[in-house]
Amino acid sequence: MRKKLIASVLAVLVLFCGLAPGAAALSYQAESVFVMDAQTGETLYEYNADIARVPASMTKVLTAYIIYQELEAGRLTLDTQVKISHNAAVKSRDASYPTAVPLTEGATYSVDTLLHLIMIPSASASCIVMAEHISGSESAFVARMNQTAKDLGLNATYYNCHGAQPNYITARSQAKLTRRFIDDYPDILRITSKSGFNFNGSYYNNTNHLLNTMAPYEGLDGFKTGTIAEAGYCVTTTAVQDGRRVIAVVMKSTSDAQRFADSRQLLDYGFAEIQKRDAARKTTSVQLTAAPDSVRPYQPFTVTARLEGVSASYACKAQWYVNGAAVDGYGNSSFLTADYKTSTLQYTLKDLSGDTLDIAFVLTMFDGTEIRCETALPVEQRPVEYGGSLNIRSAASYPGKTLLVTADITGENGIARVQLPARWQWDGADIAGYSNAAFTIENDAASSEYLLRIPEDASEGSHELSFVLGDAGSTGAKQLILRADIQIVSQGTPAEDVPVEGTPSEYAPAA
């Protein structure tokens, strides 16, 4: 009772916080609930949605999903005849396997008939029939169920294919599975929307009583109930109003009637919330601000998008673009909007490709409509340029000797921080371990040290040691190459004839 009171208080607080104006206060009795916008995948309401609970016969949703996978793969058709084993026939009459819909041993029934029995009266033995037919045994089929749940990203664990004994799944994952089922195989609604089914001379009501014995809910077309002692009363429902679909999951409610009362409230809440969010989508606008307001190569800049007119938070896709190309790492498929929320692009131009840089921030709604804001930043046509020197212009050394060589970099670009590719080379070839794709120059100054060790087997003669800053052919930065001539002499050369320090020299950027 205390938990139910807390749930009611939380629901009221949600309303007072402006999340559901106009909706009646929620007073459900379920232990876990989850409400989803089926088109966008957005969470509309949740309570204990990530606690794994026993779904009972809502297990059959995944069993039916795998049957549809087999239909899609062409290994089954709806008219495929499936033979009833002794095991399935016995369990079809066992009251501990709800619902007991008798099947005749050795008889055959179509896949379509068995799907109707699984999803309408919730016939557990019919699940076993299909599990045996698809995987050879129920245990092998259950292994596939668990792999499929993993592939779909569900928080779920299955021990049987029907739910007559406990399995475990969260309310959020049950909604996610239901949405995926409807998206992948909408034919399932042909079955779940029926109020009942005739089989072998008997009429079986759909266990979803919002389709038959209770007052119907507008637009309801499924989905699945579940009831055993460990689960309490569970139901997943889905309905369409004004072209929008809501999925509501109720787990561990207190009675058959209460689970449907819970569902009515949650569906109502969901549709009211969708109306608010759809209205907010239409009034949202975006403003862009850039700093600085012009661009130079290798000078980092930012552009900030600021949202306005968002009366109710909603999810959509967000993406930054530069010159029409999506920027890697600056996209979000489930961007949660809010009034005055910002998104910031941090970008560095590396090549001069035009007089302006076109920046766009785009919100894409579930139906494909876009809210787009664009700006064009002028690009200063000045590549960055650096000079520098090595502390050694030339030196002679013999095998086994060590020399410390330093490259000092200077410039007059006025950019606080630049990162350029840099590398040390020996005779024009990169030296392993001495390349840096993002060599940092701060306030137009930087240095790099290289400890040159002459190999014992180095050949005598003239060699070139180089420090290379930037890439050849880059339009955004002029390449700089600093060179030193290293003469390798024989070990027997007198020490006084082997200078180890040369005269520092400055080199202009390479032409």
C-alpha cells in the first residue's frame, strides 16, 4: 500500500512539474510500467521500468517474433502444416500450461492457426509445437530466444518459450520488443487485433479484454497479456489515434481488471504527451552563434546552436554539417530537446577550399521533417606559416655516438594553439616512433627534440637529418623542412676532428 501511495504521489508531482498538463492523475497499481511513442521510440512515462520481472505469457511475444523471422527467411509459410508431438499434445491438456487449448497428437495445423492460438487465447502448448518444429526441441529454441533477445538489445532472460514458468524481462525491454515486432512484421496486428478465435469447434476470447468483454479502447489493436502467480497480472497494449501509436506495458498489477484499468490510464497519458510534444516540434526554432566570426586554417572555432520555442521536451535526430557533409562525432540519433538548450560544434579548418565555410545544424523529426539553421563564415585566405631552426646545421660523428638535435619553431600567425603533423626523417624516410599527427604550437612557438644515435653498422659518408612540419601540398599550412647534414666517419678518426655541435642555422619554409 505504501508503494502504491508513493507511485500516486510521484505521478501527481510529474503533473505539477508540467510534464502532463491536462492529463488525469495516474493511480495505477502495477509494480512496473512503461509508456512509449512507437514512432519515435521516446519514453513517455516510466516507473520501475528497468527492474527485471516475470512476464508470464508476454513471453509469447518473442516466440511469435522468431516464428515471423522464419516466415521472412522463407523456411516457413503461414500455410505450412506442423505436426503435433506427443509431448505437445499432453501439455495442451495440462492446466499448468495456460491456456489449455487441446491439440491432437499426430494431427497437423497451419503456422497461421498456431500463431492465432499463441497470441489470442495464449495457448502455451502451441508455443512448444512451434519451438520443436523450428529448433528440434524447446531447449534449443529457448537458446535462440536468448540470443535473439541479446541481438535486439533486450534486458531479458528466458528459460521456456511460453511463460507458464518464470522468465525475466524489464518493462522497457518488453515495450522495445513490441515496437520492433510491429515495425518488422506489422502482419502480427492482423492477429492481435482480433477479439477471439474459433478453433476445433470452440471459440476462444482474446485474453486482452479491451478487445472483447470490457469497454473497447479507441484504436486498440493488441498486444499480449501474461498471468502466473510469480508475475501477477501483466499486459502490453498498443493503440493508434490520429496516426500516432502508443505502446504501454503493465507488469505485476493486482488483478485482471486492474491491469486493463492501468493500461487505459497509461495509454491516455501517452497520447496526451504525444500531442504536447508534437506541438513543441512545430514551434521549435534554432539560432546559431559563431566565435570567432571568421575562420583561418588551423584556428579552432566554435558554433553554438540555441533552441527556442520548445514548450515540451521531445527526442529527435540532431546533426552538424560543414559544407554539406555530416561532421563525425557531432550527430545524435536521440537528441533530447529543451527550451534554450544548446549544442556546440568545435571545428578546425585544415585546407583553404573556398571563401566561406557553410555551417548547418539540423533537427530531423521522426516523420522526416527538418528544422534547419545555417550560417556562412568568411574564410581568411591566409595559410599558417612557420619558420624555425635546428641547433645543429652540420656535424660529423662516428658509429655509436649520440647527438641531441632540437628543432625550434617560430611564427607570426597570432593563433593561440595550432596542431600540425610533424616528423623526424633520416635520409628522407620517417624515423619510427618520431611522428606526431598533432604536433602542438602554442602562441606561435614550439620545440621538438630528437636524440640521434648513430648505429654501429652505419655507413660512412653524408646523411641528412630533417624535421618536417606540415604536409606537402596543403593549402592551409605551408610545409616547413629543417635540415642538418650529418657526416659519419670511421671509428679511428681523431677525436679533435669529430665536431659534435654545428652552428645553428635558420631555414625558410620549403618552396
